[in-house]
Amino acid sequence: MRVTHTKLLLAALTAIGALTLAACAPIATGSDPTSDSAAPSEVAVGVITSETGPLAGYGKQYLDGFKAGLDYATDGTGKVGDTTLKIDYRDDAGDPDTAVTAAKDLIGSGTKILLGSASSGVALAVAEQAAQNKVLFISGPAAADAITGVNEYTFRSGRQSAQDVATAGSFLENVSGKKITVFAQNSAFGQGNEAAVKAILGAKGATVDSVLVPEDATEFTPFAQKVIQSKPDLVFVAWAGATSGAMWQALSQQGVLESIPVVTGLGDSPTFGAYGEASEKINFLSYYFPTAADNAVNTAMIEKVTAAGGTPDLFSPDGFNAAIMLVHAVKDGKDDVNAMVKALEGFTFDGPKGKLTVRASDHALLQDMYQAKLVAKDGSFVPELVKTVPADEVSPAEATK
């Protein structure tokens, strides 16, 4: 397994993760006629993610998707052939120490498969436990690039931050020779985003500069004017917190949104109303929203999540994909972790976003991403698909030693 990352890039991609991508049919293993008599009667699976804490909303989306995916992939049986999947759910509250405690407890009781993690810090801590104890770990919404290739036992069921940044670059016909300005807060979050854009789009030939705003700023007009004076070909906005509305208003009032393409990440549905009058002027990179993909698997996920009382959202596919990957790993590997790892390396399957491939070399999950816009509808805003960006155009660089 190959590993690479710098401290700056790790900070960058962890920050961006807060922003916000041969086909396999449903794995109807409940009635699998090829069931092997040597298969174990039961395999213990631990799902560790945020049910409480700051990322509880993401955790719920993941869990709703996972439960729907498990029903889908096992044909409603909860079994892989004759093997029952015994699922133990644990709340990490977004805290790495809590997650490690849960992981150790599960591993100590014989669990060989761990899934989950909305937080990148949690995912990296659980990945370390997976390597030390030689158990399979399939990480979820956690987006930090450092998770990819961290060890031979760790996989991911969602996108990583490099795919977000590459999708931002897709709004330019050709990144090479273009100027990109990062507009962000002058904090670890903002500086990290600047570093990530330089590392990913700068490597494709873009010139990257930044307008970093003090965290305590309340007047954003001077900074919006600096963006215009910079004369970029694209503005990449990375912003968090209560000042978001005022910031977007300033960019709109100063004509930035009319004169320069401005790109930011589309979050989950509760954030769709946060952009105010700027909503329909912003270009959004997107990992997923329910109407972005048109395929039978996406339809099945939406129907199952809705029937269970949930709402399909940004990280529902991460859980659904994890269930498909879990079932495939147990089907081919039974209770042998090394065989499970081998089964997942190079695995191509149909998920809610269409065709996905687990890259064998570093376990990145290769997938399409989206360009989107927000449009007014019935007194609120809803996302609409502008363009599907093919997986090979936004594939992250392979993790190397």
C-alpha cells in the first residue's frame, strides 16, 4: 500500500471535506445457490459513526443509506448466502478517542469488519486500529485525502476532497494557464483550502493566489473588491460559519458573481437557503443530490430511505455503497480479512451515482462528480444538475510512497 501527504495538504483536504464522486447488479445473496458450506454462520460488523455531536446530521444520512443498502444488497435477508451479518452500531460523537474505544471493544469481541466515520479525524484513528489489528475498515463520508492509501486494510465508500477540488477546476475549459483566486477566511481552514487548490489545480498548470479574510471581519466589501482587482479566471470560495450570508451578499453587491465564475461546494439540503440573493449566481461543485443521478440503484436507495422515514441527502450514497462493499467482501472472503481485502481491490459496482471502482493500488473510490446550480422553487431553493463530470476527469492522484 502506498502512502503520501503533507501536513498542509492534510489540513486542506480535511477542511474541504466539510463542504462539501463491469457493473454489478444487486447482490441478492440471501438465496445464493452457490453458498459454501464452509462459510461462517455469522460475521460480526461494527458501524462506528456520529449519531450525536457536530456531525450527527451527516452520520444519520450515512446510516439511513447503509440500512437501505443492506436491505438492497441482501434482498432483505440481512444474510450473505448462509452467513448472517450481525451489525453493532456505535456512536463516536465525532470524537476520535471515543471511536478508538469503540473499535477496540468491537475488535476484542471478535469483530473483523468496521465501517463508518463522518469525521476525517475519526476515520484516521480507526484506520490505525484496523492496521494494528488486521481488520477490514470501510470509511464513509470522511473526505480527507490522507485516508486513501493509509494502509492495506482501509477502503472508502465515498469521495475524497481531491475530487471536490478537481471538480471545481472542471468549470474552466482548460485549467492550464488560468488564474484561480481562493476566497476564504484567514484561518487553518482557509489556508488549507489555498494549499489544496495550489497542490491539485496548480499541478495542472493554474496560477493560484488568495484573498484571505480575518476571521473577525464583519465588513466584506474591501475583500470583494480585492477579488475583482486580482482579475482571476475563477474564484474558489471556501467559507464556514455565521458570516456566510454577509460574505455572499458582499460578493454579489460588488459584482463579483456577475463578472467572474465563482465556485463553491454544495452541501446537504439544510444549507440550500444559506446563500440568499446570491443563490442563483453561484456555480456549485457537487458530490451528490438525489436528482443528480438517473439510474435504478439511485431510485432504489431513494425509495428505501424514504420508506424508512429518512430523507435522501448528501451522504446517503456513502452508506449505501458501504453495504454493497460489505456484502461483496463477505461473499468472496467469508470471514478471512485478507480475502476480503483482495475481493474489494479493483471491485467495480453500480451504486446510486452509477458505476464506481475501487482503485486497487490505494483504495480510492473512483466516481463521477457533478456541476450544479440552485434554482428558486416554491419559496425555497433546490439543486439542478448542470453537468456530470466523468470519473476519469476528477480522479485523485494515486497515493505513493
